[in-house]
Amino acid sequence: MIRLDTRDADFAARFDALVDARRESAADVTRDVATIVRSVRDEGDAALRAFTRKLDRHDLDETGWRVDAAACAAAFDALEPELRAALELAATRIRAYHEKQRPQDSAFTDAAGVRLGARWRAVEAAGVYVPGGRAAYPSTLLMNAIPARVAGVDRLVVVTPTPDGAINPLVLAAAHVARADEVWRIGGAQAIAALAYGTERIARVDVVTGPGNAWVAEAKRQVYGVVGIDMVAGPSEIVVVADGANDAEWIAADLLSQAEHDTTTQSILFTDDAAFADAAAAAVERQLSTLPTQAVARAAWEDNGAIVLVPTLADAMPLVDRLAPEHVELACDDPQALFDRLRHAGSAFLGRHTPEAIGDYVAGPNHVLPTGRRARFASGLGVIDFMKRTSFLQLDETALAELGPATIALAEAEGLPAHARSVALRLRTNR
């Protein structure tokens, strides 16, 4: 973990290094993923069978390719009542939040008499990738599948790896809650390729969403254009902007809540109080010593963590914008004032009683968010990722007469005479 102070002479250079630090996997996966994608595209189910046997150590013909709806319902029914209620609460709140994102069709007639507007429609089929390796995330299934359902997607397909043939019952329960149409026991780059190109068993989809490891992210990058994707996500990030009135234990827990995801996670604290910076650092160390995920969280904190001392919390905001992080917590008396200054972040958590972890599960906004400074130009997953807009226009003779001459002039200037003729012929007929 590094300590920075804006008053230090070398602060600018050291902060530049923090902003530009690359935390993605060092492995060169591009060539391997290209081979996997090509194999699945050309060989279909045979390639899926071979890669699953090699990478997940089980035979799909023996363990089963697909989990049926009855098994998903049974997994849900078998949950402890408290956990079942938690899943339902999360689903209800996620659905309610995303219902308000659904775009509206538009139509109007302008001064020239042209009727024009836009119509929104959902894609026909969406594929959701749910990690199932070192950890399984039913919350991720809900966050991806429910916006697709709200959008009106007809066919919702879930793919998830099942190492050694074992599948997390919570993932199946979440698939039941989200009303997934299909659940397949495949993961990795091969699952992304199957969704994009289709195989004998798995019909292709139109959009693929969901997080995964470096191979999954690279596969999504390579199939983009064949299908739509949500984003190419990298390691998780959290930035906490906190004053000295906070409980250091609370803030330490917030920093570690992301650090325990992966050794490449970045957790950064900005504060205007040097004593609080020391207290938070000490609290992190205390909590690490008893954290079951200590090995991962400690590596993330020591390799990628930072505490930055600023003159005022307002001075932190331009620095946060440069990081454009996935998550930002604003833990102070007037978080709205800081939020008003914030331009780039995947999601913001305002106030001392709004830990980022609430957003991961039950608050409602999506937890699939841009990472790696992509919040400068990208947004979190939402309903619109499963929809597309079709513009339309309608002219009568009068409107064509008004717009036609300008169209002809521009078409001829661009050297496209057939364009000009398609308008000119109508104008002559109209006369």
C-alpha cells in the first residue's frame, strides 16, 4: 500500500503512476482465446466437450450439458428461508430500479411536415455469463438477467462453468428467480464463443453480458461485432473519500470489501485528515488478520492499495475523476456537494451509511460497472444494453418538395448520382 500527499514534491509523478498502473492479467491470452473461439465456431459441441473436459475436469455427456428448470426451482426451494427472502428482495429491487430505465418511443412532425422519431425494441436473445470458478455469484446473475427481462428479451440464456462438475445451488436458485430460459454447464472463452456463433445444442444470441476472467473478457472482445457485448471488464476498484469524522473500522471494511475479490483489485482512500489516514491503515491491518479471504485481500491491498492525503475533500474530486473508478464512496456530512463535482465513476455511494456492498446485492442499481478508467466513456449495465433503437421518417409530397433540392445538391457534390436521381425522379413525378 502506498501513501501519497498532494503537498509532496513528487506527488504528480507518483499519482500519474497510480492512475496508469495496469492491473490486468499479465498472461498473453489473446492467441489462446483466438484458438478457442475458432475451434468452437468450426467444431461446435465437440469443441465445447473437449475444452470442458480439459479446463473444468468433467465430461459434459456424463454430468449433463444443461440444467433444467425443475432443478433450478428445486435449488430455490431448498434454500434457507432467510437466503430465499434475500434473493427475492434483491430481485424485486433490481427489477424496480431497472423498470425506470426503459426508454420511450418518440414521434413528431416537424415544421417541414416530416413525420419522424424512434422506436425501441429488445433483442431477441441474450446470453449471460456467470463466473463459477474460485467464487460463484448469484447476485451477478440477477444483475444481468433482470435488466434483460425488463427490456423484453424473448430468450434468456445463462452459461456458467462447473469445475469438476459441481454447480453452485445459489446460481441455480438465482436463475429460477430471474426466469432464465436455459442454463448451460459451460464456461470460459468457449462459452462466449458458443453464445456468439451457436453450436448444435446452443442457439446463438444477440447480446452477451456478464463478467469473467481475462480469457472471458478477451473472448468478449474478439466476438464483438458478431454479437453485442456490455463491456470488457477488468479488475474491480473502489475509491473512498472520507473525512476524519468517520469510523476507521467502517472505512477499512469498505476498502477490503473490494480487495477480497481478487489480488488485482484496487482500493484507494482519499482523506483530508492525516490522523484518520493512520487509523484507517491500522484498521485495515487488524481486519486483514481475521479475514477468511486474507490471502487475496492482503495481496490486493499491499500491491494496489493507496491512501492519499488532500487539503480538503473537494480537492480530491479532480483526482478521483482521473481515476474514473468503478465505485466511489463519499463518506462525509455533505456527500451531495462532492457528488456534484464528480464527473467520472461507474457508481457512487453517498453518505456514511451507504457501503458499496449494499450496491452489490440489494440496493437496485446495477453492479456490472466499467473498470480500468472506462467510466470516462462508459456506463454500468442497464436495460438499454438489451435494446436497440430504430429511427423512422415519413414524407408526403410537400415535405419531399421542401427537402428534396438540398438532398440532390449534396448527393451530386458527393459524386453519388443515383442518390440524387432517387429524389429527383419523385420531384418530377410530383410536378
